[in-house]
Amino acid sequence: MALEFYDQVLVLLGLIILGVGAIPRFVENKPLTRPPIYVLFGFLIFWLPLGLPSLDPLLQGEFAERLAELGVIIALMTAGLKIDRPPGLRDWASTWRLLGITMPLTIGLAAVVGWWAGLAIPTAVLFGAVIAPTDPVMASEVMVEGPEGSTEDREREDADGHEDEVRFALTSEAGLNDGFAFPFTNLAVAMAIAGAAPGNWLGEWILVDVVFRIIVALLGGLVFGWLLAKVVFAGVPDAPMATSVLGLQALGGTFAVYGLIEFLGGYGFIGVFIAATVLRNYEYDHVYYERLHDLSEMSEQLLLGVIMTLFGGLIAHGLFAPLTWRLAVAAVLVVFVVRPLSGLVALIGFDRSWTERTIISLYGLRGIGTLYYLAFGLNEAAFRDPEVIWALSGLTILVSVVPLGFSATPVVEEWLGEEEPMEDWQEEPYEHV
């Protein structure tokens, strides 16, 4: 007897949540990361005859966009809460290099590679834009671990050159370029609607999509982040009920910040990351941060598990059917040539070893942000061969996540001389405030 659709959804969610909870225990002390396991898990459960619903990113484009959007929002909040370094031009030099040089260079080169592989010009530009965001959760071993320590620890880190530069650069880059990919995605949408000739879209794109919306996002993130911090740190809860819901203020505030900035015409992704960074730097020593981070990271991992499991389901249902040898080569080129080359160019003259610069350049993994921008772009305008760009973008994510994800732990341990961080469930129990 076939399951009803509602029952199918419950079975699917149950399997995903069980996987999210169980998989970390099985990959402990192994050169494995969770995203590739989720993809394999999703492929298997959708390939088996379990009666699960069929997946099609074109027919279910609105659902794909909103689910990925939610995942990006939570990931950006988590990334902002992890960063212990106060914002600054000099202190964030690696971030500005990756954002100002690596990102546009990656977009341009990826668009050329996509055009070579057979994509029309607007579709190639869309491919370059959607493949630009790096993901703050795909390779957690090379990301900042989370808020901890005291003001004295922070000052000591400043004196010693801050926290590990590789982790900081990749986390801060992922937090910002997930939002700064929006103008380029809107550029591709404008080209698809008005034509590739710059005279049809250039002025409005620069004034509205680049200048106005970015300024609104930056200012909104600063203002709303400060207001959110005022609310979150308004008092110390003593009652068990108040203690048990610590962290929900930040989660709810994040959604509010995103919605308000979008309403004002800005880029919500940029605003959310800025607001989370402001929140993190408001009262550095406050005991709330551990709970805020724990809740956001748990939400992030749950959404990561859901999205990557469904991505595995897309593969099982024929996502890669339109691939040609040129498209396959294009995906490999983007991951192992375009991104590393763009990163190394941006970091020329940067005061870090070549080993660190190479890791930063190589480990900008693609993931949920790419899925969001692709679904968004295809929902906004009619692009030629949408199934082809879905196949190419999906393969690029897979090529990025699998080899780089599996190699992240050995790289951290051997090249950087660091031990793998413990999973949350291995750490000491959290003591309530």
C-alpha cells in the first residue's frame, strides 16, 4: 500500500533527522565530513523503492529557492557568531582580498568556462554568479570553531596574529560573498530579460543592484544588529523557563533582520551576517554566546542535512542526465583551476605562507548558496537550457564537496599542524546560566 504524500514527507524528514544525529558519530576520527555523507544518504533513500516523492528542481523551483534561502540565512548567522575578530580594514585584509578580487575574478572566469561548455551568454553569467559563493558549513574543519574565551584571550590572539588566518579568511569570506553574489545574479537576470547589450541594463544595475541595495544592507545590518544585541542582552534570566530558551532571541532576530532589510530593498544575506558580527562583538565576554552559537549551529546542521539529502535525491532522479563531456570538464576546471587561481592572485603579497594561501584559495567550497542563487535566478527569468545549468552547477557542487570535503581533515592535521576539533556532542556538557 502506497504512502500518502504527508506520510512520505514525515518518513523523509524522520530519516534525515536520524541521519543528521547519527552520522557525526560514525565519522568521528575519520577523514570524512558530513555533506558528502548526506548526499550519498539522499541518493540511496531516493533510489530505493520507498515510495518517496519525485524531485525536480525546475518543477519545484519555488520550494528549492525558499529552502536554500533558509539554509543560507542560518549559515550566515552562525558564521557571524563564530568570528571573534573585530571588523577592520587591516584586520580583515584577507577577507577584502577574497571579496574584491577573488570573487569577481571567479565569476568572470567561470562564466567564460560555462560559455566554452555551450551555455548562452546570460546563462553563462548566471553560472558564474551562482558558483561564486563559498559555503560556511561545507568544510567545517577549515572554518572558525565558535565563540569562546575571554577578553584577555582575545587580546592575546591579537598580539599573536589573531586566530588561525586560514579559518578566519574562509569563514569571513563565506559570510560576505554569500550576499555579494546577489548583484551578479541580478546582472544575469537583467541580461536574460533585456538582452546582453550593456546599454539595456548597465545604469540601473549599477545604481540599484550594486550601490543602493548594498548600502541598505550594510547600514541595516549595523543598525538592526545593534538593536538585536540590546534585546538579547537586556538581562540575565534566572528562571528555568527563561534559561531553557536562551538563543531563540538571536534566531528570531535573524529572521526579523533579514525580512526588514529585504523590505527596505537591501540584500538580506549581507545584513544578516553584519548583524550577527555586531551581535558577537557587542559584549564579548557574555555567557549567552555559547547558547546562541549552539542553537544556531544545530539549526544550521539540520538544514544542511535536509538540503544535501534532497540534493542527493535530485542526483538519484536524473539531475546529471543533460551532462556532456564539456560540462563535466567545466565543473572540474571551476573547482580546481578557476577558484584556486583566483584566490592565489588575490593573496599575492599577503603576509602568510604559501601553504596557508594555497589552502585558503583551494577550500572555498560550493554548496547551499549556489543552490539558492540558481533557483532564484531561474525563478526570476527565462534562461536557455535551465536543466543544463542545473546539471552543471550540481556537478560543480559535488566535485567541490566530495574530494575537498574528504581532504579537509587531513589538511588541517598535517599541513596546518592542528588537531581535528571535537564534535559538539563530545564536549563537556553545557552548564546553564
